[in-house]
Amino acid sequence: MTSRRHYEVVQWATGSVGASALRAIIEHPDLELVGVLVFDPAKEGLDAGALCGTDDTGVVATRDAGELLALGADCVCHCPRNSRETTEELATILESGANVVSSALLPALYPQSRHVSPRSTRRLAEACERGASSLFVSGIDPGFATDALPVLLTSISGRVDRVRMMEIMSYEHYDDADTQFRWFGFGAAIDSPLPPYLAPGRPTRYWGPTVELVAAGIGVAIDEIRETTDRVATPVALDVDAGRIEAGTVGALRFAVQGFHAGQEVVTLEHITRLHPSMAPEWPQPMVPDGVYRILVEGWPSYELNLFGIDEEGRNYPALEAATAFRIVNRIADVCEAPAGILTPFDFGLERNPGVFRGAAIR
């Protein structure tokens, strides 16, 4: 019997997702942590274990990316916040010869997408070729809860009329003021311009590849994507973990990315996000306080699946946040063994179910 191979891994960034990935790598029997990149000067020089709550590892955090790439690790687990520099950052890593699993740069989740600019994916595909390396981008959403899981669910359908993936979340205890106030626009005047994450075209850029991946899983090519947005003002001031929200400002939002084929809505991804469970009571509600991912397959028969997590301290939201990390950490070995290029869940055995969507016109 041959022994299992061990893979040397660098953890790139140690925020909320990165810290979970770091712990998972340290505790994984087939992975060996060889380096950690941090961006906060206060973290530099700390042992990796101190950054994720484990015993000391002997691996010390650094802010020198070149030093880490020179290690020649098998894989980089890449978990920073997405930015304008992310494409070039990923390309540099891939060209060094390291494989990458990443929770950033969401358009690369499904590079075959027809409705998202291919500029980034072309650059990354070229980098994979130059470095003979592979890239897998995923997480929980966009990621497993809104791509592989709905496709898997359609495999027990006789007919699919529509697939809906919903993130229904309360951000009351999500302590990230920058994301909530600047990017999602919570606390802004109800008639203010749409914030960056909701600006026209931005939802399609981030979540359109997911919609197209699910459609491809049931054998359908999306020929049109539409976006919808709705915002609700809070009637009272709210004190949440990220700060204070004044009465009359945005306290809940709802947006959808809808994929159409021949004029029929086929796959829809929707986010329903509240700063407090009391907001927008008429909108769909989660089964647990922090939130769920809900998958609805309408057809013969129809299915509803609600996914939520419970972490070691009994919390829901942190469990789902950690799932973003675990989705990519658990694919490291597969990515290292895969042919060079940008990978999708179909490359890891997710089976397509062509023929289950037959369209309203032929039923």
C-alpha cells in the first residue's frame, strides 16, 4: 500500500476566513503548513498557531510575499479581501508554479461564464499555463451552497422548472463595518445611490458565474441575466455589532441575479440581508437566528433544502463563514493533482443533469 502524499501549503491572509483556513491546514493530516502571509504589521513575527488558536507550529508569519513564493510550496490557500490587485496577485502566484485555492476573485468561479468580462479569467488562464499550475475559486456563496449543492439536488428531479438559491442572513452580529456600511450601504439614506455591491452590473459580475454554472449543470445556456434590488428603511435606530444605524436609513436589502433562457427564468440567486431579525418581516425568514442558505427546486417533484451550520460555540453565522475556508482547503490535494488551468466543481466529479429542464413551451 502506498502512503498518501503530503502537500506543502502557504496560507495567504489570516482574516476571518483565512484564520479558519489556517487552522484547518494545521490540523489536516495530509497538509503541511510552510508559510503564512499577513498584512497587519501587528501579526508579523507571530507563530501561525497564535493566529488561529492552535498550539505553536514553528511557522512564523511574514509580510514578505516573495519570501513565501520562493519556498516552492505545492499550493497557496488565498483568502484576502477581493481588490483591484487580486487578479495580478493570483497571476503572480500561479506563474511561480504554485497551485492556488482561493475565496477571492469570484468571476473565476466559472470561467466559461458568457455574461462576465473574461479579462481576469484570460489573464489567470495564461498564468496557469506559464506556471503549469491550477486554480480553484470557491467558498460558501458564491460557492458550494449556491453552485454544487443545487446542481446535486437537481439530480433527484424528474423535471426542473426553476432553481432558486437564497442567502437569508441577519448581519446583527457581523462585525465588519466597512463591508456593511460602505459596500452594502447599510445606514445610508434610503434614497441614496446604490452602494458598490449593488451598483448596476456588479451583482452579475460577482454572482452571474454561479447562475450560469447551475444552469450548465442542468444543460441550459443562459442567454440573459437581469438584476433586481430593493431596500427597506429601519423604523427605529439599531445598535448592531458593526455600529449604530439611525432610524430612516437602510436596514435591510434584497437583490437578485436572474438567469433566463428563451425568455423563461431558469436560475435565480437571491440575497435577503437584514441588520436585525425584526426588519422586513414580509420577506423570507431563516430557520435559525443568524441565517440559512435555502435552495428551492421547482418542478417534479419540488424540493426545499435549508443549510445552516453550528460551530463549536453553538453559533450559526461563524460556522457558515468558516465553511468558505473549508470548501477550498478540502480541495487542495485535488487541485495539486489536477491538470493545469482554472477548475470548477465539474472537474471534481460534480455530475451534470442535462434534460431535467425542459422549458415551459414543451410541457
